[in-house]
Amino acid sequence: LLNLKALHDDVDRSENILFSLVKALEAKDVYTRGHSERVALMGVQLARHLGVEEKEIEVLRKGALLHDIGKIGVKEEVLLKPGRLTEEEMKHIQIHPSVGFDICKPLKSLAPCLCCVRSHHERIDGEGYPDHLTDKDIPLIAKIIAVVDGYDAMVTDRPYRKKMPKEDAIKIFEKEKKSGQWDLTLVEAFLMMMRSKNEKK
């Protein structure tokens, strides 16, 4: 029993090191500070709204906290560039899901979360990255993170643009929900959840 507890403690310490690494990464960038925690919070809310099992929700939560950890491998001048990225810079920033996957992979306890880290920029139509997966090949929890990650990116300041009002972000989701970027069912559930939140205010 003592050995088992020591093993759990080691796992917790290792995971906490990675979570701290994400916080350190976000602390360098005023534009994404708190992004992973917001994505985790909204992702959990959307998953509960959809009736996802609690065990899977915990996997999603950890995966969401770590989803952008690979940005540690992206050049700072690209990550914080205050203008539109060139094609070459865009390709460079697109390495972050693969880098994040490689960072998290050695920790076996995070194996269920790896899809969140690697696949949160995949698109239903296969035009995403890094693996160009299509609808059925993208795990549900990665699809959920893709939706809430997209929303948070819209409603927070970025180096290349100011944040937009939440109402405008919702309108974009309404307009783009059949574009092939996100899972239509998840977008509609997300919109329903956001409307319900607004009505309660």
C-alpha cells in the first residue's frame, strides 16, 4: 500500500510539473494568460451539458489544461507577433500539437489525454493539423476542446487583433457551424449552453 501511494504521489508530482510548465508559458504571454484554465472550465461545462461520463470529463480537464503545452517549442517572435503570420510562420506554429504530444507521451498516466493535446486543431473536414483527421477519427473530447478553444481565442485579446464581444463570437459560431471546422452537434450544444448562461444573468 505504501508503494502504491508513493507511485500515485510520483504521478501527481510529474503531472503538476507539466501543469506548472503551462502556467509558466502563459505567464510570458499576456494574451494567453489563463487560456488553458478557461478552456478546461468551458470544456468540462460543455461535456457535462452533453452527458459525458465524469471519468471522461476528468480526462478532458487534464487534456485541456495541457492542450497548448507544445507552444513551448514555438519561437517567441512567432508566438507574440503583432501582425498576420506568414505562411512559413503559420507552418511553424502548427508544430505545437505534435511537440505537446511528445512532451506528455512519456508520462503514462496522461495517455488518455494525449488526443486532446495532439488533435485539438483537427477539423471535421480533414483540413486541420497535424494529422488531417476527419470527423469519425477525432475523439469526442478533442472535438469539445476544439470548440471551446476557438471561442476563447475569439473573446480574448491576441497579438494580432483585439478581442471581440461575446455576442459577436456567438454569431460567428452560428454562421460557421456548418463550415467543416467543428462538429455541428457540439457547436449547437455549445450555443445552447451559452444562451442558457446568458438567460440566467
